[in-house]
Amino acid sequence: MKTASIILSIVLLLLSCSQEHIIQSTPHDNPEIQLDIPSDFPALNPAVSRNKPTKYGVELGEKFFHEKKFSGNNTISCASCHNQSSAFADNHAQAIGIYGRVGLRNTPPIQNLAFMKFYNWDGNKLTLESQPLVPIITHEEMNSSILEVIEKIKNDYDYRDLFRKAFGDEGITPDRIYRSIAQYEYTLISANSKYDKVKRNEGETFTESEARGYQAFKIKCASCHSTELFTDQSFRNVGFPLNPSPEEAGRGRVTWIPADYMRFRVPSLRNAEYTAPYGSFGQFPTLKAVLDYFDNGVLEADNLDPILKANGNRIPLSEQEKEDIIAFIKTLSDRTFVGK
């Protein structure tokens, strides 16, 4: 009986230690990160409140963001296409993935995603948590599977330790991977450009050209590039040259509504100076090329944006206006955000 009592005591002690270990991994040891949200930005995506960034969740997500084991041949990570110096875009006309395969579309920048209602050019995702699987399984991007990714990292001590710190135990699941990546991306807020400093009266002032450009921008561009994100997050067909791929249909790929054919989400112009080329598949090498195209006239379409239809399928711009608008757009460049 004495031996049995000793064994029982040891078992209870081990259980107690195990419970204490779990307690040490509670959210109290994984503090929530308070996002620095500009007062005049749009509301957060509701998903943020369900997956609030935490110290270790963000650390894990950033590690995943740079993890090449996400790709089938261990050569491509999220950061391979989303480079910080390019506002987390890649400066290729179309994304280049595993084995040099060329994707369907231009790589969008990653910034201020916590405030977006839709993700990807066609808005096929409504939350960041549901987005990472797309590049993982896409043939032209990572050409892998989430189960293959888990198999590669399941015995990695650093990952197991971070999962414990972020989620309370070492369990590696697809949901936790997606949530941690989203938490990291939620922290990528860009709101410290010259434009922002001028608005905050922090000693910066616009040059004459930038000031003229701002006024021209409000007249010629702000109908689509509105709010402090410089996008109204709508989907529009603005008559850009068409992607020759038969797989492309813009928003129509998601909704299957004919009126959505070749409509794309209006991109933010924050940090646009760093994200060339422009357009859903990199149709335009420079900002000047974009403005020239609008000035010269866009492609006709039944669902062409009404603003363009009302103006003869164009946005008339003088050469001075183009120069000034570009000068203003460059005031939206956040050098701290891109690490320059």
C-alpha cells in the first residue's frame, strides 16, 4: 500500500507540473499587441477582433512569412514575392513562383490589410485568415499543401516552442498557421508618409507641385482612390488592356456575374512609388504610363465604370497635371514602412 501511495503521489506531482506548464502558456504570457490605428482610417475588418495580434502570434507569423518550406521545393516563401523595400510587392509584371512559373496577376503590396474588406485583385477572400492557403496550393506559386508544410516543420523545436507560447500548446494546425500569418500582416500599417505628416501638422509642407497635384488628384482621381487608404475598395472596370489569359475574368471569377467581368479591386495608392509595374498584370511600367493611358482613352466595355463613360472613356489630363499628380502620389511614400 505504501508503494502504491508513493506512485500515486508521483503521478499527481507530474500532473500538477503538467498543469503548471499549461498555465505558464496562457495568454497572460502572450500579451496582445495594440495596433497603432490612425484616427481617420476606415474601420478594421471584423476578423481582427476575432484574431487579435499577440506578441508570439505575430512572431510566429513573421517566421512563417519568411519560411521557404511552404513551397514544394523549399525555394519560395511569402517574402519571396512580398518584399518590404517594395511595400511588400515584387516589381514584376506578374508574380513569379516555384520553378520560375509565372502567375496570372501582379503581386499586390501588403499594407494596411487590417482595414480592408476584401483581399486579392478579385476580392475572393474576405478575411486574411483564409488567404494563405491560396498561394500554398496554387501551381504557379508554391505548389504544395498545408499538410505537406506541417510535415516539414512538425519536429522543428523553434516552431514547437513558438506554437506553445502563442497558443498554449505545441499543436501545429492549419488554422493556427493561418491565424499567425494574419496576425503578423495586421501589424503592417503604413501611415507615416509626408502626406500624413502634413495632415498632422508635424512641420512638413507640400511643394508647389505637390500642392497642385493634391488639388488635381481630388478632382480627377479621388472618386475611386478615396479614404485615407486611397482606395474606396470597390470593384471597377476602368478599361485597362486585357490580360490575354483565358483564366482571367476579374471579379467575375468570383461572382459569375457578367457585369463583374474584368472588374478589379481599386488598389491603394499608398507607397505606389515603390510598387511598379501597375495594373492587374503589370500592364503599365510607370505611373506616367497609367496617367497617359487614362488621358488617351481606355478600352470600351459594356460595364466600363460610369465615371469614365460620362467623360468619353477618358480622364483628360494636361502634362502639368500628370507631373503634379505623380508628385503628390509620391508624398504617400512611407520610407519607414519600406525600410528606406
